[in-house]
Amino acid sequence: MSHTIFVHNKSGHNQEFEVHGWNSDKNITVPANSTTTLTADDGSSGAIIALHDGREGEQAEITKNGFGGNDFFDISNIVGAGGNITAQQVGDPSTLKGDPRFMQDLNEAWHNATQAEKDGLASCVHLDSSGNVVRIDPIKFNPLLDPFIRKFADGQTYIGVGAWRGSPGVASDNNQSMAGHGDKDILVTYNDDDATPDGNPGDRNSSGNSYTIQPGDTFYGIRLRFGISVDDIVAKNPGVNPNELQVGQVIHLR
């Protein structure tokens, strides 16, 4: 069985993501204020990593239908950051992972930092012409970033490597890998500003009786999302070839 990973870009610009584990390991570019879908087989694992000027940043790491039949997922900033990203099981806000305002919190911490802290982090914190942080390098290669990021994001994102190869890691990092509630679709939300999810992903493209085709959609995936059979979708859409769906095409659901 498979589920859908919705990658929603709330920002006002196209956003590229590196994809591992799904989509044949090919990158995706999600248009501004749009959602792209990925099909994730149960038992599969992978990552969705935001790219900033070609550099890896914040990422969602996901295992579908893992131990005990639950999804396991977390948000990590180990390889850097340049935007905000969150992940949750669709329809279950209690499973939300990540700091929705990571970059804003980072900038507040930076502007409140001592000169000694700034000097120590100067090589791995990148600023714009106004002195605001636009990107940080990988935390795992810059040890001074770890305690600095923990000032505001500890317990909301992976900062260290966690328990790995005999190291106990940090408890607040390890807790990021707590199981979700069963096996469900996953919503990953990106934004330059607040990355808090905007409700269920299907709601944005559906009026209830109709649905606008998004990249990666299939009748099977739409069936799972809206609880209707493929036969019903076909019957409501005579002349629509399910093997030739076009992004932006409107189909009838009921």
C-alpha cells in the first residue's frame, strides 16, 4: 500500500527540494503557493531537503509505516537552514514537528548575541546586506552552532545527530523520532515566514465536488485522499484519460 506526501510551498517564490527515497530520487520544484505530491510506499524511507542557492538546508526525514505500523518522521537542521519547514500527519496537528519560524527565531537570537558569539560563528552564519541571517552552514560541521541553535529550537528540530553508533545523543533530539499515530498521508510545509500548516492539503485544491490536478496526482491517490472509488471518479469524468492527467485540470469528484 502507498500513501501521499504533500509538499506545500507557502512562500511567494518557487522552491526546489532534493528528494531521497521517492520520485526516483529526482529533485522537485514546487511553485509559489502550491502543493506537489509524492507517492510513498509503506515501509519506504527518505528525505525532502530544501535547497538554497544549491546548498542543502532544512529537511523532513520520513519513514512510512515503520515499527508497530506507525509513521516516523522529524525535521532536521543538521545540514543547515535557509527557510522554515514543518511536517505532520495529515489531519493530526498533534503530530507537528519542526519550528515554524526557525529563521525568524534564529535572527532574533543572532541580533541578541554577544559580539564574542558572533565572532565565533562568523564563518558559518551568512548575512544579507542588512545584517540579517539568510542561511547557516551544517551544524554537524560547526560545533559552535549547536548550543546557539538550542537557545530557541531545542526540542523542535534535530540539532545534533541523536543516538547513533554508540553515542547516546541528546534526549531532545532523540525525542524528535517519536512515532506518529498510525500510517497516514504526510504534509510537509515550507515557507520563508511562518510554516505552520494551513489545514488539510486536499482542502486547498478541492471545492468539495471538484478537484484541481496537482503534479504527481493519480486517480488512485485521489481515491485514497477523498475516500471515493476509482470507478466513481472515472464515471464522473467521461473522456478524461487517467494516464494523461494534466496539472491544473479540473475533475469532478461527486
